[in-house]
Amino acid sequence: MYTTGRGSRSAALALSTALLLALTGCSSSADKTDDGSGVLQGLGSVAGSARTDMVNYVDAAEARRLSRGATDRFAFVRGPASPLLTSYTPAPWGHSLAAQQIDTAVDFQGAGHWEGRFDQSAVTASLKSNGYTKSKKDGRETWTSSQHPHQAYEIAKNSVSYSTRSGIDLSALHPEDGKTLADIKEYRRAADCVGDAYRVDFSALRPSGPVRLLVLGQRAATAAKNTEAMCIVVKDAATAAKTAGRLRAIVAKEAPTYDGTKVTVDKSGDLALVRAVVPDSTRQMPGRLNRTDMALWAAVDR
């Protein structure tokens, strides 16, 4: 489970999960573990303002477990989606923090929050040696540098929050109760759809469009059996039927690329949902629906 360690938000996260369980008719998380509550908790550490960005959630510990012996196959989906971990320019903490130490992560454009096992002293020492100083901002210890005015870092024993984009600060990772992505109905609907996914990629929310939210979730019991769930939250049943028809037509036309795909429509609740479940074989790389085999993704009329 993704935990934030922020007591002020615990009640909000509990409420979000309770609302989700009520929507799905489930009495408790013990009765149903496949409800996307782990994804919801990750979204609960990001302010609702991030709905204008693509947001990526990854249970990196689970992805690492799955990718043992199949590292190349899971290369695209196993790590957090942050340029701080992939850029040729070293991060300000040098080698004191590695992607393998991150267990769960939520990243969007220019900011993110990671939970894991970090050497807080080593990370802060590296920040200091690279010209960063510590100060109190909004009651939190924040590391900043005059040479990099748009960057800010918050380092704790088991978590790291960062902001590296102009116009985005760490307040986006300390949202007020009731103002997180997990409190937005489209995200709750999508989290329920992907279920117990180890990685979820959310497109930007379009609250006034016919298609509100497009999401791709990765699920796997074993490395050999990865499944991609493409979930499209739409405004009404008519839009859902139209979208589902397009997807089914592509599945048939592009055979055998999407063989085994099941497209379903859920009209319950005040937002309709289209779900395409696409099985992968060991010859295919998880994440292919928005990287190589993009016909289904491109067919969604946004």
C-alpha cells in the first residue's frame, strides 16, 4: 500500500476509499483487494491541480519483483516516470539515492512524491555539497538552491518530494483535505477500473469533454502474464457505446496485434466507462499500448 505519513490527510484518504467501496458495492477492503485503493492512496498525495498534467503511478517494488529474469521486457514500465532518475544530468543528490530504493511513486510534470527506503543523511549531505540549503517553508524543511530557483526538495527517512518546474512548488504535494486527485470522481472511477495495478498512466483530465479521462493500467500475477487495462471515463452511455465500437473495430482490423482483447461498457453511476483488457504474451513489452501498438489509444476521440 502507498502511505504518505501525513496525519492530516489520513481521514481524506479513508473517505476516498470508503466512497470507492460504496460505489462498487464492497463492504470493506478485506472483502475486495482488487479495488484500486493502492492507486487511490497514491493519488491522495497530489493536489487536484495536477489534473491538467499526465500523472504516473507505479508500485516499483512490485514491478521489480515481476521483472526478475525479464528485465528488458519490463524496462518501460518498472520505474518511476521522473527525469530526475533518467536524465544524463546528475540529480543533486548524486549517487546517494537510486531508483531501486523507491517502492512507490507518483510523478507528474515537474513534481512527484516517492516512498521507499532512503538514507536521509546521505541524501541531504549530497544536496548540501551541491549548493542546496535548508529552510522552513510552510512549516516544512525544504532544500533549495539559488542556482536552481525552480527546484525544491523535501527529504524524510522514508519519503522524498520534489518540484523542478516553474509555477509548481511542494504545496502541490501537500494538498488540503478534499482537494487531491483522489477526491475527483473521474480518478476514483479510473482507479476502480484498473484495480490492483502495479503501474497506471493517467492522461490529463478533460472535465467538460465527452471523454473525460483516459488511463492505462498494468497488471500481472506473474512476469509471463501481463495484462493492460485501458480505461476510458466518458460523460454518458452514448459516448461509451461509440467509443467501444471504435475499439472493437480496431481489435478486429489489426489482428493478431490485439488478439484476446475484451471491450466492455459500464453504464452504472453518473459517468459511463469503457474498458479494454488486452493480454500480453512473453514476446510483448508491457506498456505497448501507448508506446508501440497505439491504435487503440489513438482511436479514443478526445
